[in-house]
Amino acid sequence: MEPMGALPVLNPDLITEKSGSSMTRPTLFEYRAWPSQDMPHIEALHHLFGLGLAEIRTDTYIFSDARPNWLIVLHGAAELEILEKTGEDGVLSAWKVVARSEFPLRRSVVRNLQDAFPTADLSHRILVPGDLISWLDMNTAMFTVNKRTVQFQRDGCVAEFSQIEAGDRRAETFSLISKRADTVTEVLDLLPDPRLENVDYGSWLKGHPWSEQVLEPAAKSYRPMPVLGAARVA
């Protein structure tokens, strides 16, 4: 069924917005959970959102010691995206898109990668994903994730359900993403109990929170909700 990862390959209208003649990158709020197979959350999402778009692909998640809040994602062999986790807002994660480019990568994106991996030899153009991977240090934290995903959209909110394989781990995960925190929490209110812990892709892949900052609530209408339960599939 089919995807999005920590925020990849979203509807461009959700990620970019025009400000005069320039394009700005808004903050995106994400809730991501990892229910066990007997939990009702994913079925409830299908009822709420209706039909979705299915996709099968393999993404590669790359972590940088020099930029510890960045999540670098290779979407298949087509695109690279750099996401910055700017903090936690209640039960939501807050992200901004630092850069996105198809291959061959734009020079500005290569400069972003040089900031993330200052010791890597990135002086040449990066034409294909293999060019980037071959230049990274052997100790770079990197995870290959096979995904079967379904993505839905409704009223400014993108929902995604994925079946994933990462090494010897298999899991099901779903996420809710919007430019408005209260839009995500309104959908959360419609999901059945238990309220699952918000765990982003980076934290799940590394087995622990990889970026911890505190944000002030982004909207007065946003009200933090308690975590009532948690489930993960290892």
C-alpha cells in the first residue's frame, strides 16, 4: 500500500507557499505512530479519509553528526530531501524542509550536504544516489527502508499508512501531517484509543530519540494531549 516517510513526497501545495515572488518553507507538524497489528487506528484512518494513492518504493535515511537535527532522505533513485526537526510541540513533531532536489542534485543542495558531511569528498556533481553514498564515511548512520504506502488528503491534512521493512525489522506506521498543529490534533481526536506515542522515523530507526528540543505551542487553539499508550513492532 504506500508512503511518505518523515515528510517526504508530500503534496507541494502543503510544503511550499508563495510570498510575493519567493517561495517559503512553512513549519510542518507531524504525528507518527507505530501500532501493533490488532489495533484499530489504521482502519479508522481509511474510514475517515476514503480512497488513497498507493506506492511502493525504497527510501534511504541518512544521519549527520554535524547537523544532528537534519534527516536526509533519498526517495528511491529520484529525489533527495533534507528535513530539519525544529522541535516537539506537545505530541507533535515540527519540521522544516531545508532542501529538495531531483538528481542530478542542484549545487545549492550539494553545499547543504557539504555542511552536513564536512569530511566527505563532495567536490564533484552528484548525478545519482550512488555518488552520494560512495562519498560518505563508512561510519555514517544510514538505513534502507522498503515501503508499501497509501497516502490520503483531506482538509489540509495528509495521512499516510505504510508497511515497512528496515533490515530485520518489520512494522506498520501511520502519520498525520499539516501546516497547522490544530488540524492534526483534530484528526487525532477522531481516532480510537489508545493514544499512541509520537515516534518519528529517525527515532524509530535509531531506536532512541535522535533530536530533542522544546517548542512553544504554535497556535493558541492547539491543546497538548496526554499519551495514553504506546505500541511498536520490532
